[in-house]
Amino acid sequence: MAGHRDENPFSHDDDINPFANHNRVPPSSKLSALDPEPAFGYSHGAAPHNSLDMNAKLKKKRQELEAKEAELNKREEILRRKEEALAKSGAVVRPKNWPTFYPLVHHDIAGDIPLHLQRIQYVAFAILLGVPISLFWNVLLSIAIFASGTEGVFVFFSIIYFLLGPLGAFYFWYRPLYQAFRTNNGTSFGCFFFNFFNHIVFFSFAAIGPRIIFVGLHFAGILNAMSLISGHPALGIMSFIGFGFFTIEVILSIWVFRQVYRHFRGSGGKATTVSIDL
């Protein structure tokens, strides 16, 4: 037992010595200290480049905004000069407002036409609206007659009348009457009288429906209605309705023609003002 040495129970290794250096890295360890992480996920080398790119983009954006602002200022100056020129010339700028769904022209009877002439202008406007209605019914009648097998119908002419009639009525006699009442211009009155007389002749011919020009059924006139009522009662009734449309147009047109002529003889047709329609 003398040769047997027990380990000292009070002896301690260095690794549990409270005064030992625990941070000491063993010589055999291959671990190395980590580099510090950059703030906000950016590396030290990328920050200057991003800053330069951002400054370049801001500078380019500012230049574009300045160019747009200069262009707007230039347009405003041009518009201002035009308005000043129109104001000095005494012209009145009137915006387009008719038709309401797609404005093409300026139309304001209550604002442009003198009070004592507004009734005539409103009746003329009703005649203008009646032109496409009557001619469209005439097209329907022509198609119905053609479908029934009746010979001698001219659907092509009926379609041409419907396509060109309303447009021609507006520009050839309604617009001159509007200008004549608004400005009391003799030239506008003359244009109205000539074209409106042709309008009355055309609808009178359509209301009668003689077969002397382009011999065939291309108008819903009284003569065609009488010829159709015996063999094709439905077509005859449609033709009588068309005859009614044409007759109303003629009666109202004659009344407007007489009223405008009386006014023209009384006023003398002198030009007064100038206006520009936008």
C-alpha cells in the first residue's frame, strides 16, 4: 500500500481554475476571428457607388422636369398671345358643344340668337332633326319593298339620300341660317335662301314620289303609297307614313322660309360681328 499513491482529491486542473485564462486559444486551434458585419447590409466598397448613382438619377430627373416645365411655359405663352390677339381683334371664341355626346360645332340658340328670332331657329332645328328621321324611314321602306320582291325599287339611292341628306342640310342651309340670325349677315341669308329652296323642292318631290327621275320606287311618296296599298297593304301603309314625314318637313320648311324672308326684308341683312368657333 506504501507504493500506491492516490491522487490528491483537492488538486484541480487548469481548465477549472477560476483564475486560469479561459480565453486562451490553443495552439492547435484553426479558428480565426470573424470580420465585423457591415451595417444595414451594405459593404464598405458599394456605398459610394450607390450614392453616386442615386445623385446621377436625381440630377437627370430634375433636368427632365425642368425641360417639361419650360415646354409648358412656352405653350402657355403662345396661348396667351393668341387670346390677346383675338381680344384685340374683337372676335368671340365659342367652344364646341353640339352634339353633346361628341361635340363638333358650337350650337346655343338661347345664347346666340336674338330672342325674337329664337322661335324660327328652333323650328328650323326641328326640321333639321326631321331630315334623318324621314330619310331613314324611306330606307326601311325601300328595303322592305326590295325584300317583298317588288320590281323597280332603288335601295341604293335611298341609302345615298340618308347618308348625305342630314350632313348637307346642316352645312348648306341650317348653319347659314344660324350665322345669319346671329350676325345679321346678308351673305349668310343669301346662302340660306338658295339652299333651303332646294331643300323644299327635294322634299316636295319625295312627298309626291313621281316616277319621272330614276323611274322606280326610291321615295315613300303618295303616288307610290297608292300603287302599293292594293297589292301590298303593309308596304302601302309604310309608304303613307313616309309621305306624312315628308309632308311635315315641307310645311314647316315653307313656314320658316317665309318668316326668314320677312325678317331679312325688314332688317336689311347688315353684318355686325365676327366670331370664331373652336
